[in-house]
Amino acid sequence: MSATQAGETGAPGEIEETPAALESPAYPPFVRVLAVILVVDLIGFGIWSLPALSGASWSVSSIVLFGLAALCIAWMGYWIVSSRTRLDGDVLTQTWLWNKREHAADVAHLKLVHWRWLERIIAPRLLVRRRNGAVTWIHSADARLLTGFAERVAARSFPNAKP
């Protein structure tokens, strides 16, 4: 469904159209598969290295550091695989370690970084600079989602412009 009835805008029978929400993974399939392979390989290498590592003298702090490093690698791999980007109305959201959320009304400057010939290994991303000066990078495997947000920012910036 591409439009919903949000109410009448003044003229009888005239319907205000709200675009359907768009959603995509934050990273392309190749990057997600590569993240899984690297995490599994690192776990396998750690298990394979256990006999050699058990022979070394370990302090408690070095064991904790080693465990935290392994946990961080697995945690980042999880977020690369499961992160999603969603455009719903004028709000662009990316799930990550912390959710990134940008409203079209708060945007002062946008920059789309997208190399079409490399989009299978480098996710298209949008640099969003808010009016308060904060900067956020938002990734999406689907560049159309990012350009859709850019169009909504432009529509808010130039409300009288005709498409």
C-alpha cells in the first residue's frame, strides 16, 4: 500500500497521501555474510589456539581483557548482521548499538556517499548534519531509502517548489 487516507485537506474527496514506510538492512548481503564468516573464523581460531594459550601464564586482568575483546568482536558482528534502516514519514531510523534517528525538520545539511559500482561491499550512507551541529552517519543497503529521506528534507526546505 503506497498511500493511506490521513484525512481531507480542504477540498471534498481530496486525500492527503502518506508514503509507505521503507525498510532495508543497513549493510549489503556480502558485508553481512563476511561479518559472520570473520566472527566464526575468529571463534574457531580461538578454540584452535586454546592448547597453546593454556600453557601461558595468564593474569586475571589479561583473561578479562581477552574475553572482552572476544565479546566486542561478536557484538559488532551481531549488529552488522541485524542492523536495519527504516524511513517512516519524515523520520529516518537505523538500529545499531544505539538507535540513530533523524527527523527531516532538524536537518541542516545532507551528503549522500554512494559508489554504485561498489554498493555490494560498501553500504550507501548518508551524512546528516543537524541544525544544532551534530553529525550522524546512517547506512542502508538500499540507496533509494536514503534518497527518499533527502527528498523529504528538500520538500521541507523548499515547500513551494514543484517536483
